[in-house]
Amino acid sequence: MKHLLIGVTAAITIAAIGQVWAQVPAPGTQQAQVAPPAPYPFNAPTPRDAYRQGLINRWELERLVGPEPQALQGPSVDGERGDSDGSRQ
């Protein structure tokens, strides 16, 4: 009985190792190249440009580039006036 148990254990071990080795690529084969991740999740050169284009909001801009220094904080990061509806001039 002991020899039978050892044989069954060896067979299961060999079967498991065979499945693992089947997933390993053969030596010398070309590996698929993974494209590097985009630096930002939007279609703009920089986070500030994405903010100016309206692709991200101010909170997302500050999350990506860090908070603005206190002296530079104002109504808008891109220099526009705060009221964008055009009712005040």
C-alpha cells in the first residue's frame, strides 16, 4: 500500500510539473513586447494642457502635478477668469 501511495504521489507531481513547464517559452523564442504605459490617462502633452483643454478638473491636475504654492494660487490655473458663463464682463 505504501508503494502504491508513493507511485500515485509521484504521478501527480510529474503531471503538475508538466503543466507548469508547458507554459514556459522555449529558449531563444521572441517574447511579446508590452507597450509602456502612457504617462497620463488623457490625450494631452502635459497635465496642465489637459486642464486648459477641459479634459481634467483642478483636483485631478493637483493630484498629478502637486499642489500649487500659496503665492501662485488664484482663480484659475490657466489665467482665465473664474466666471466662464460670460454673464459678467
